[in-house]
Amino acid sequence: MSKSLVIVESPTKAKTISKFLKNGYIVESSFGHLRDLPKSKMGINIEDESFEPEYIIPKDKNKYVKILKEKSKKADEIIFATDEDREGEAISWHLAQILGIDPKKAKRIVFHEITKRAIEEAIKNPRHIDKQLVNAQQARRILDRLVGYELSPFLWKKVARGLSAGRVQSVALRLIVEREREIKKFIPQEYWTLLGIFDIPTTKKKEQLEAKLYSIDDKRLKKLDIKQKKEIDEILQDLKTAKYKITKITKKETKRTPPPPFTTSTLQQNAHNKLGYSSKQIMRIAQQLYEGVKIGSHGHVGLITYMRTDSLNLSNKFTKEVKDFINKEFGNKYSIEKIRYYKNKSKGAQEAHEAIRPTDPEKTPESIKEYLTPQQYKIYDLIWKRAVATQMKEARLNKTSLDISAKKYTFRASGQTMIFSGWLKLYPKSIKEEMLPDLKEGLEMDCSVLKPEQHFTEPPARYSDATLVKALEEHGIGRPSTYAPTIATIEARKYVERDENKRLMPTEISFLVNDLLVKHFSDIVDYEFTAEMEEDLDTIAEGEKKWKPIIRDFYKPFHKNLEKKTKELSKKELTEEETDEKCEKCGSDMIIKLGRFGKFMACSNYPECKNTKPVDPEERKEEETDEKCEKCGSDMIVKHGRYGTFLGCSNYPDCKNIKPIEKKTGVKCNKCNNGEFIEKRTKKGRTFYGCNRYPDCENALWSKPTGENCPQCKQPLVFGSKKVIRCSNKECKYKKNNK
């Protein structure tokens, strides 16, 4: 019997596919990329401008190469079955090179889902390796290497070691820095609203209706129209003797269409907003669902289609299966007659693939919940509901508005009720029904209370993973496979930290690096230039352009400018500021320096004198505390170093005891009732709140506690996103608005 060796890039994927290919097939994994550019050097021929890459096999990959070579010798044919995208195509091409197979003759199969039907169909329709896709991926890799390996050392020399620059990461950083500057420049504006509480004429128990001041002299009020307390006081004075009457009741039916199925970016946005997961986490979990999860006696089953996509297409097979499922589970009135299609509005979208969807709508999230981790279940639940909802009927709502007028003022109350749930049958809690009482126009109303409320405009929010991905997509920067790695890189390089809402907050060094790049390497961080480069990579994949001229056109001016700036700019000019202070140790001038961890003051006589101190003289004052040193019994005092404040023994240098300063929340630990929740950080830099009696008490929360307990389960309430306070107990769904 002839034998076929099928090579995929993941061992989990290999397990799933081997279920469907048994007799005559051996499925092996390459364990990712087997060849790459060397880490120790550029690895690209820039001398003759051929830009040919020098690929090597890393030492830790030799064992996998040996296994594949041995098995390929025993096989009658070799089939490459890596992922259906540019990176997957490049992996197949590298494998062919390693195994000595002509890529033009190599057998390559592609599939969008790992199911029996899809694999068997792919085996019947093999193709050759698409060199255009390979070239597009090579071009991206080479571009990123040229920028990273030339610009990063420049930053090491001119700013600080350990920094990095990248073609997409630097643009993402610019977005974050510019947003932070918007926040710092923001000046809050005061404005007022007026809420009226009206008694409803009824023979039953006393009921009331809330309505907001909507218009004055038939002119609708805008957000900032009432700016001061003086203005609201004049309105209240004018309404003292007013009589109120219902002047208009409007009822209309509205329809809500289901949102499109998920793409990579919308999945990351939705999962981050609803679940709080990072882009990196979301893509890791989605990869697991795609490659296959062990479902009892069925073995490994691929649960979703390929998760790196910007297409909104759904296969005819899937839409038919969904229609049958909807008819069976919800009834014919919930399914649509014709397939609903969605148009992709994002720049550079690749429509050849499908959107992210379940491979089988019959595998409902609840039916396989026991086989999934809690995270896998939540992501699968989002994907399954979103895809199934696309083929359900529109929801129909009755919207009612009721206007109550007095003199020149009109108050409006709004409500809505469900006529037909349609696709919202899958999302029962997503619509808040508010029924207004059945009243008639001309009816007089009594106003029991007028409640003026003061507000202030708020600055734009820092970027979250979700909003940054959305911004990058809107600018046409990056592609589905690049969003998560980009965010992970700028976080790993300490360009950003997470604030208490898990949003991306730029560190001090990021401002300097960004300003340096904007001023001296404008193309690298220019939104339009970077988007055009992405479009060029797309044209390479489509065979419309050659990759080498595109690389050459970018590299020549970039390298020339880099050489010029290397000569012109000095580290001293970029990172040092003169001061009037003298070093208390040697008498030399003190200067302000900027390192990876921010600004600090250092002696200009370095390295002979290594004296350093914080920049702010107020911060340099040592503060007394009530704490005693547990080693010698002396007072502990607040000290300041290059990396922030800490507690140090006042008996220094005889006693060198130091300890971190606790960032207190003022909230008592609910577990031991003795300790207090304090702000802490994990080794990876994630903020959490733990009991200060650790290790005696290991109680911890991932979000900042409010000091209140949940009325339903008595667990601590914590600050959530979008001005929501929620219960810290994951099993409890209690939440309320944080006014």
C-alpha cells in the first residue's frame, strides 16, 4: 500500500486531522517554523541590494527536521497541509526546501476548517505552493527585519539599551502616545441636566415617571447647552409655578439586524470588551478551538473555522445547516427566507476566506461545555451565537416617546418593548425593556421633584486592546495575524503598562522614542505610509507587483536617512538636560538623564562618580513612617531611587533592610477580616489586588475593590470597565452602573 506523509505545523492539528486520514496516511507536525532568519545578524543581503534572505534551521528544530526527513524517505508522496494564509504558505515552502521538493511540483492542500468533509475535499483537490503568497510573506518578514535590526540598535545608542522599533509596533505606539497627550491636554467642561419625576394619575398605588429636559423653545438641547448652575437655577425658578401636560406621544416600530459574523479584529474587540481577555489570550484560545479540542469519545474535533481572517463570507453549506438548526430549535418563524450576506468595509480585506464560525451549528456551547476550559467555552459561545444569529430574522421593537411640556420647556421619557425577539432570542439580556404607562395626550401631570445634575465632560479613554485593534484596522495598518503580536511586543518592551482598567498607558520612555521617530523617521510612523506598505504587500500576494523593487524603494531612503541621523544626533542631546544642582558627593554638575525606566538625576562625572537621585526635589525628601524595621528595630523611612519609592531602614548603612511601599485601597480583606487589599503586580506586570497579610492570607482580586459587598452573594464588588461595578465572584452576574 502506498503511503502519504501529511505535514502540518501543530501537533494538536495533527491529532485532529489523523482522525480523518487513516489508511495510507501518516500525519506529522513540524512544530511551527523550521527555518527562519538568524537572530544573531541581519540575515539579508543588503550589499548588492538583492535582499535575498539567509535562512537557517535553529538548533532546537534539528530534531523535528530529522524526523520529517526520515519519514519523507519512506513516503510515496508528501502533502503540505499548513494554515490557509501567507504565513502557512511560507511554512510549506520552507518545508519543501528542507525536504528537497520542488515547490512548483509540491502537493499543497488548504482548508478553512478541520472537519472530515473539509479534509477529504482538500485531499481530492491539491494544488502547488503559491509562490506569490510566499513572496508576500517574505517581503513582510524582510521589511520588519530591516526596520528592527537597523532602527533598534540606533535607539540603543541614542536613547537606552533594550529598546526596539518595528514597522507596525511604532505606529501602534504613536497612536497610544498621541491619545495620552490628548488626555493630558483635556480641559473638563461643566454642563447640567434636569430630571423631572412626575406622578402618574392612577387609582392604584402611587406610580411615577422619569423624564429628562429635552428641549427649550422647541430647540433640542445639546450636551453642553446648559453650562452653569446659574442657568439651571433660572430654569428651576421659571418652572416653580408651571403646569405640566402630555403634549405628544410617539409610537413606532423599529427593526434591529444581527451584527455580521466575526473577523479576527471584531472577535478581539468583542471578547476583550465582554470578557476582558487580551488580544494574545483571545488568539491563543481561538487557535485551540480551530486546531481541535478533545470531545469525549469523538477525539480531537475542530470547533471553529480559521481564526485569522478579515472576510465576512459564510459558506452555503454552513448557512443551510444553520437554517435547519434554527427551524428545529426555535421554529420556522425565526429563520430567514434568503441567505443574509454582509459587506466588508475594512481596508484591504481578503474576501477569499470565510468569517470565523463554528464548524457545526449542532455543537452548541452548552452541549460541549464539559469538554472545554472556562475560557474556551466563553470564546466558543461568542463565536457560535454571533454566527448563528446572522441567519435569524430581525428583532422588532416598539419604541415609545412621551413629551411632557410646561411653558417653553419639554421633558421626554422613552421606552421600548419587544414585539418579536428574532435573533435576540440568542441574547435574552441584551435588550432592556422599559414600558411606559398607557397615557393620553392632553393629560395633566404633577411634577413631584425636579432634580438638577451637574456633569463634567471626560477626556478620551486610553486605548484598550479592543480599541487599539479597531484603530489600526481603520487606518489600514496591520493584518489579522499582526494585531495580537503587535500589542504583546509593545507591552513586553515596557513601552506601555496596564492601568487599573487594563488599558494601555505609555511609559515615560515611549514619549521620547515616539517623538524621535516622528521627527527624524517620519515615514516609519506615518499612518498613510504604513497603510500603503500593507497594500503593496497585498499586491505582491496577488501577483501584481514584484517584492524586491518594493523592498528596494523602501530601504534605500530609509537607510540613507538612518546613516545621516546616526551622525547628526547625539545621545546627550536626546536624553540629557542640564541643571543648576551640584553633586553632593563630588561637586560636579548634576544632569537629568532618561533611561528605560524614566527620568532621573545623575552626576555628570560618571563613571568616576555614580551618584543618582530622583528628578523632583519634593520627592527626594525622606519621609518618616510609623513602621519599624523588623531586622534592627529602627524607624523605616520613605526613600526614592531610580525605580520609584520604597521603604528603607533609617539605620542605613549599618542595616540595609528595604521593602516595597504598599499601595493601599482602604478595603478590608473579606477572607481573613484582618488584612487590607493592596495593589500588587504579577511577574508579567499585570495589576491585581491581594491581601497584605500574604502568605498567611492568599485572597486576591483581579480588579480594584469598591469597599462594598454584593447584595446577592456577599462577595466584594469591584470596579469594572465602562463605568460598571460588578461582583468579583465569576459565578454571580450582579452588576450596576458606577455613577
